[in-house]
Amino acid sequence: GFVDEELDELAPLVRALHEDCRSLAEYPVPEMPVNPEFRRSNVRRDQDGWKILNWPDVTISHPFFSAQEFLRSTGLSGNPVNGVRDAYLDPFAVYDDPGRLGQAFELAGRLQPAWNLLRWSSQLDHIEPESVAAAAKARVMQRICRNLMHEHGQRNHN
């Protein structure tokens, strides 16, 4: 569980995440079907082209969250990440200019861990409460919450 000091940090974090969500919603990029499991391991290329596998949990959401998941899974950094990001954002230029799309993408990157928490919390109803899977999911969710609280604290002190 969380210690008392951590519980005290949750309310400001939730307010900040809510404000960031409101800011992301102001960009004119529409929600659409996304694959929350969009990772490097779920992308294959064959003679017919690229295939994205594992679509069981398709959801309607902001499309930049799943792209953030993919970029994290690649292990890339620096210019390669920028190239993949720019190629991903290019079709969205019909909605906004590239600079603003980049800002929205960065904002989605900050919100992506919280997006995962929301997705996973909805799955908890379908996992046996005392199971190893439930305990593992709870540990990961606590770690993500703690990381979010740490990042939020750093942004507020800079």
C-alpha cells in the first residue's frame, strides 16, 4: 500500500493530471480506435507489408497514447525517436500544425502512464482478487503511481 505522505501527494497529482487531460483535449486531434498493446513485439513485416498484432483490447482513445507505448518499447533514443514520431504525426497534420502536434505528443507522453493506470484498473474486476496476477498488477500500478508522483514533484520544483 501507500504510506500517508504518498496519499497526501495523490490529490495534487490527480488535479495536475486532470488539467493535463483538459489541455490535451484542447488539441483538435480526434479520439480513434487504438491498440493499447502497440509495442515493437507486436509489429511484424511479411511479404504483404507491416502488420500490427494483438488487437484484443482495442479502445477508443487519443491516438498519441499508443504511439508513446510503441516508442518506449523500441528502446530508441534521440534522432531515431524523432524520426519515428514525426512520421507518426505526419498524417495528423490535417488537424493541426506540426509544432502543436509535437506539443500534444509530448503532453500525451506525460499522461501515458496515467492512461495505463486507467486501463489496468478496469481490468482488475476481471482478475481473481487473491491471484498472483492481481498482486503483480497491483505492484506495477503502485510503481507507476509513485513514478508519477515523483515526476509531478520534480515539475513543480523546477
